[in-house]
Amino acid sequence: MCRDHLADDGPRLMDEIAHALERMGLLDSGKCPPLTPLTGGVSSDIWRLDLPSGPACIKRALSRLRVSAEWHAPVERNRFELQWMRCAARIVPEAVPEILGADEALGLFVMRYLDPADHPVWKQQLREANADPQTAAAVGERLVRIHGATAGDPRIEEHFATDGTFFAIRIEPYLLATARAHPQLASALESLAETTAATKLALVHGDVSPKNLLIGPQGPVFLDAECAWYGDPAFDLAFCLNHLLLKCVWVPAASDAFLACFKALAGAHLAGCTWEEPLGFEARTAALLPGLLLARVDGKSPVEYLTEDNDKEKVRRVAARLLHRPASRLLEIASLWSSEIAS
């Protein structure tokens, strides 16, 4: 049995998971393989296991996230993550792992495990200065296909009416918490929060970060759609571009390559924008981006790799400038970032 691997959660949870796997038809009765905890997430428990059909992983949402700030979120987000992955699989099958089963009562689902040997995490590649604009463009192309295929669909809007969860796990900890930390910028950040919450256009992933992207033989694979929401696709684009800018501070030697990835991803996504006038969409993305930049320094979920005060001040300075005088084009932001930080 797998009792030792779930000691922190107790034998009751272990038994519940074993029975859930049996109900899904993934295990024979009474045979539970070892569960190995996987690290890296702050919002869920994730375990790897070997099923008769091959390696898999189980994901279960946590009610309190593993961050220093007090941060709670509804565990029902696990169900919407599963729905996002199934929806994305209908649009771009190669963009998500295969779903093997789910148990809504326990708030968990099982998906095919993708070996890091042939599906490396994009964040790790970037950390090693392996920044390929073609990979970034592929991320943008797949993401915009999902946005475009779900835009204006009332059924999708009804299924993903997760405003409360998105507020709790994105708008409040990123934009509003940052507004409290920067009273002089509060009006701009609160306005961004209001606009984002009110814009309902397409299915949003909500956490398009390099740590949630595997780069496989068939292209990028998206993970961790716990923030799935029918809302503003500008959030997804800005969220991912934000990480590419921050990587310039983390690995300065690769700044030019990261900015090339920024331009490739933005260009690919904007080229596929069909649900609204692209210039308006770009302007909304550009306005949101500095708010997210500042949030990753002073919000509830700061990036772990910016530890030097000097680096944080660089981000604060550029973010404040853009919040006071918003850019309307993403290349304007890339140019400013290059001259102020990446040079």
C-alpha cells in the first residue's frame, strides 16, 4: 500500500485516493502503487504513480496556498481546471496531457505523466539561457487558438463563470494586494482590476507561466489551469509576457534572447486575434502588463528568483512609469524594458 507516501495527509486520504482510482478503473481492487510527491506547486498536492497503463500523476487542490501571505482559494477550481484541459484538448489536442480520470468529490483528477527527459519545463530552459523564439511563438499560437475557438461562446461562458475564484486567486492577490502596497499607484491598479474583472470575451487559462509549460516533441504543453475563467484573454498574454521580461533580470546575459521571445510570442498571439480589433486587445494587454510586473515583486505571490533589492527596485521603477503613462503597444514596453533594465 502507499500509506508512507501520504503520511502528511493521513491514512484516510490514502484510502480515499485508492478507492477513487479503483472507481475510475485505473487500479485493481486492493492494489495501490506508491505515490511520490512532486514539488514545485503552491496551490495543489501532486503525486506521481505507476499505473498498469503507464506513469501518471494525481492532482488535488489545496484550500490554503503554500505562500507566506494568508491566501485561500476555493478547492472547486480543480473541477474547472479539468474542464479547461478537456476543452483545450478539443481545440489543440497536443497542448495538454491526456486525462485518465477524475473524482469530483475528492477534488482530484489523474493525467498522463510526461517525462521531463522529453518534456522539459520551459522555466528551466529559460534559466539555462535556452530561449528559442520559435518555442515562444508556438506558445502564442496555441494559446490564441484556444482563445479564438472559445470567444463569444455562451456555453463556455456559462461553464466557466468562475468570477469568485478568479478574483480570489488572481485579481485580489496580484492587483489589489499590490495596490495596498503602493498607495500612490492604487488608482491605476484598481482600475486594471475593475477592467479585467468586467471583460468577458473568451476562455482564460489564468496561469500561463513558463513553470506551467512543458516543451515537448509536439510543441508546448499547458499545465495548471486552476484559474480557468471566462474573461479577458489579455490576462493570459500579459501574464506570460510578464515572465519573459522578469527573466531578463534573473539571467541578464540572456536578455536579448528573452526579448526576442517576448516579441515572437506577442506577435504570434496578436496575429491570431480574431474576436476583437487587435489594436484594442493589444492596448489592454499593454496596460495590464506593468501591473503584473509590480505584482511579482510586491503582491502576494512574488517571484522567488528576484531577491536583490536593486533588482526589485528596477522592476518597481519601470512598472510605476508605465502605470503612470500606459503604453498602447507591446513593443513600446519591450523597448523601454531593454533600455532601462536589460541593457
